[in-house]
Amino acid sequence: MDTSKIRVGISQGDINGVSYEVIIKTFIDGKMLELCTPIVYGSPKVGAYHRKALNITNFSFNNIKTASEANPKRVNIVDCLDDNIRVELGKSTIMAGEASLKALVCAVDDLRQGVIDVLVTAPITKHNIQSENFPFRGHTEYLAHQFEAGDVAMIMVSDMMKVAVATGHVALSEVSALLSVEMILGKLRVLNNSMMRDFGIRKPKIAVLGLNPHAGEEGLIGQEESQIIQPALDMARDEKIMALGPFPADGFFASDSFTRFDAILAMYHDQGLTPFKALAFETGVNFTGGLPVVRTSPAHGTAFEIAGKNLASPDPFRHAIYVACDVYRNRKVYDGLIAGAVSYDESGS
């Protein structure tokens, strides 16, 4: 297989959603094949079903048995599923959940072995994928477990902003109890390192949001800011991490304050993702910081309500490909510079 281009593994996600639609629409543009070699983990049968449902005639997958057989000039698909797979557009089914997991497992195995360079995950349904083999709340938690990552962060990425969350896929009622000085400090370390290594920002400037309205109003509306968040910020600055705040979330996003920072750490899922998706949905990408491998995903779900109707935009998925490739290159440059600096120091020159 030609390894001069980045080998992008793509897990198919939920077969009853818009995953295949956005994959096909992304790679109809032949210029994408100049950027990378795409390898979809899924089912040629399912791919053909979606292509027919969308009435797309100028596209076809290159069916292969293993990723090592991938043709760099084609959109490749590795068959991970049984022939009895059934597509039911717009429905959440047990079969679709099992198919999502099978494709993901195949892709992760190849990523671990270096057969592919990066992983782009198409959207899954968090409910139907649950099983003894997947007791996780999403891709982020699953991948952290698979690659034994000590701490990771879900980072939403666009040209406009980068937003991470301290607590991810958890109930709002659990957020306060999960926050601690060490937990927030850990997320700031991951976010700071990711900005440098993955996005090429030499001295990242990070904004940290408060948990409560008006960032607690000096203790009038909550103590988390003074007892947890501020001490974490003080410790981060002692480690030369430029983290400022805590800022009231509403005013921070309502003004242009977010444009003055390289990254933002929100305390919980909707606090960070609601403004992000309102401002950058069409180009939004979900990136997992802190993993030893590169993983991205489009910032949207399965979109069952429009599955098979030829209404899904490929833009978020296309940007997920772009970000994965950019991060892969940035890491190579950064790691090379670090290795060079270590060699220089050890030589005593």
C-alpha cells in the first residue's frame, strides 16, 4: 500500500443514520484523494444500499478484505459485517448498534497496529451500541480505555474556537460532585499539551469558564469557583500553563472574549457545546485530546430524521478529515523538534 499519503480509517457509525451519506458526499470530490487514502470500516452491502437510496451514480467503493490492500486512488471499504445486515433508515436498532461496534473494533485494531494513521469516527447511537463489550458513554471514553490513556479531553475544534469540557457525557446533576482541583488541573494539562503538540500553538492562552451563573458572584451563587476552579488555575499557572478565569459563560460567549483565547475549558457538556455548535456547526469537529493516536469526528449525530433524504451536509465530516490530517502532521513536526532538542541537550553542545 502506498504510504506517502495519510491513511485515514473511517468507522461507519450507525448504518441507519447519515454516516454513509456524508462519507460518500465527502469523497465524491476527487481532490480529497489527493489529501489522503480513505479506508472505511463497514459493509459494501450497506454502502451500496445508501448509494442507491440517495440516487448517487457517480461513486463506488473499492471493496477490500484488509486495510493493507487499500488503493490510494480509490475510496476503500473493509467488510466487517455479516451479509445478513439490514438497514432501516431513521431507526435505532440493536443490529445497527452491533454493526457500529464491529466496525469500530476493526478500525481500532488497525489503528493500534499502525495499518492506518488516523481514525475518523462517524456518529453512533449511544443507546443501541451499549453491551458487555461497550459499557461506555461514547467514543471518547471507549478510546481512552482502549489506548490506556491516563486523562483525555473532548475538544471541539473549528477555525473560530476550540472548546474542551471538564466533564463530558454525564448528567447535569452529577457535574458539581465530579469537579475537583486535580481533575480540572488534569484537563488543563491535556488541553495545553494538545494545543502545542496537535495544533502548533507555542504558548497557548486558555480561558476557563465558571460553573455557576456569573461565575458564582463571589460566592453568592455557589462556591465551586473559589474552592475548586480558582485553586486549579493557580496551580496551572505555577506549571507555566497560561489559564485565565473563571469567566461567566454567558458574557464570555456573548462578547468577543472567546476570540482572544486559543482554547476554552467549559465545566460541562452543554455549557461548551451549545455556543460552539451555534457558531461553528457546519465546520465543527470533535477531537480527542490526550490520546496517543489521532481521532476526530464530525460535530453532529446520526440525524435519523433526515437519513436517506439526501439532505445531510458533508462539511463537518470533511473538516473532520482535514483536522485529523493536520494533527497527524503537527505531531510529527512537534515530536521531531522535541527529539532534536533532547539530542542537543544530551550532546552538551
